[in-house]
Amino acid sequence: MELKKLRGETIKQISKQPALYLGILIIGSAGCDSLGRDTQVQPLPTQPVANLQNNANFVTEVVQEVGSAVVRINATRTVEVPAASNPLIERFFGEELFPPEQRVQQGIGSGFIISQDGHILTNAHVVEDADEVSVVLRDGRRFAGKVLGADPVTDVAVIDVEGANLPVVELADSDNIVVGQWAIAIGNPLGLNNTVTQGIISAIGRSGSDIGVNDKRLDFLQTDTAINPGNSGGPLLNAQGEVVGVNTAIIGGAQGLGFAIPVNTAQRIANQLITTGRVEHPYIGVRLIELTPEIQQEINQSNLGFKVEREQGVLIVEVAPNSPAARAGLRPGDIITQINGVEIQNADQVQDSVEATDLGKTLQITVNRNGLPQELTLQPEQLPTASR
């Protein structure tokens, strides 16, 4: 499935968008590289020190230092598929004679070790609905894995294995990333174990709307480092060998357009999963669009039930029934101008403000309603399960 850019969308498309909720296209149909068999893992040969010195560069140094902490994740899941049937018999006796068959599906993803006692960070879609998970290190050691928690909202999961003194990665501060810096990916694309690719950070702060998806709550790092099915959950590293992101998405049919979860976000989510097995995601229940003169004109010519006087701003086009926004008195047609006294310029600011609010705390929201300011107090709630 290809991602489709939503900028310049029409009002007809607005109704199809989920509420305040950004999304991602996973790498591969099952969230990882689905294979019919489990490729035999072979340890990487150790390069002679003399040869390494003669051919060393920062990439080889990073691989030698970090590669042992990057793992392959094998996940098996049972799926139902339609059974073969006889149309003539089915016509007289019904489809119940041919119940669905169960088949075991195998997939491959990547991950990296973040603690010596066996915590491994990966993508939620790598382990989604998995019956069994196994983890294979570069040196060939294999461990049974237990999923401590998975958060589909941010596509982050943590696996635990029983180990001691395992090799670990170092985590960078992804807030310090700059466009143009080197980026290195290590993973298992298409089942090719311990594959290394290298490029740069192409952009930072890519929202879901920027890349055409609306079901995940985070901004992404963009990279031209080659990422393929099976790289899911593997590390994106800087030139110092520190993890800056978790490789998670590509744009189908394009080249050099890969996306990673910033490691600061992944680490925050992982800490909650390790501690409680779940993640808090504040929710207010609105659907937003950023106004342009064209969108203003289209809204005013539609039957949405309200008119818009401004050509710019963040417009509420829908309020979910019985949501925190509805109870606070927000309405379709309101334009959000401030949150907690901070001027709002775009929809991403609204999402960031909501996500940064602890459950039980309140938000002070100022809106422009029919040309007049209105101040409302809103208390976010946990994101409903059906919205994840």
C-alpha cells in the first residue's frame, strides 16, 4: 500500500480522517518480512584487525561496536484463511461445511538490546498478534522472547529475554538531530541478516499528515538510508554509533524515503511499557484541519452546518460525541487560537499540547467562535481502545 499525501485535501476527504491521531505505514504486509521459512542465522565473520585498520571508516567502526546488540526477531502467528470449497455442495448445504482453516505465518523483524538483562526495543507491528517470539543475536545465540508490552499508537514494543551481560546500544538525544548528519541502519531486510546501509537524515519533524498517514501520534525522522521489509524495529544510528531512531516505515514505490521513530519518543514509550505494560495517550476527541483560502471557500460552500470567516488557523470540523471536547463545549466551526496561553499556528501544536498533558490535568483552550473569543477548560482522557 502506498502512502498518499493529504495536503490540499477536499472537504469530502475530511470525514474519512481519524480524530487527532497520526498514523504510519508499516514495512511489510504483516509488519515485518513475512517468509515461508526461517532463514538459518549465520554469525558474521570476525574481520582481522590489520585488515580493519587498513579499510576502516566511521561506518565499519559503528558496525563493529554496535552490530552485536542488533537482533533478529522471528514471530509466528496463527491466521485463519478461507477453506477450499465445492460450489455445488456449498449451494445446497451452506458455507458452514467449509470452516476457515488455520495456518501458521512466520515473519522477520529487527530490534536492538537496551539493557544487559534482556530488554529489546522493536516495532509493535513486528510482534502484533504473535503466538511465539524468538530473538537471535548476531553471534547465533537464540532466546525465547516475551512481549512486555506493545503500543500501536506509536508502533513501539518491548521484548524481554532471559539473559545477562548482553551487548547493549547507546541512545542519543534525538532532540539534537540535525538535517544532513550521517545515518546508518542495521537490520534484517528481506531475511538478509545483519545488513548495513548508510545515508543521511533527510528531514526531521515529519508529521503523519506530511507523509500522508493519520493513525500514529508522533513525528518522524526522514532518511534516505535504505530501509526494506525486515528492517522494522531496527536501529537508525549516528556516526558515533548511538541510536537516533527506530526504523519503521517506507513510502511504497519510492526510493530514499524511509522514516524512523525518534529514539527519545521510543524510549519514553518503552519505559512505560516496561513499568506498567501500557501507555497513556491523552485524547480530546476532535478532528482538525488547517485552513487555507481554498479550504475556507470549500467549507463555506458545503453543508457542514457552519461558515468560516478566517482564511488561516486550526479549524475543528468534528467533535466526537461524549468526548472531553464535547463535554467542554467545543463545537465544529471553532478555530483554536491558544492552548494554555500559547498561540496555536498549526494542528501539530494542538496534538503536541494534548500529548504532553498528564491524564487528570486540564487544558485551557481559547477558540474563535463566530468572530468572538471563547475560553474553555478541557480535561483529556485516555484514548479509547477502538481508536488505536
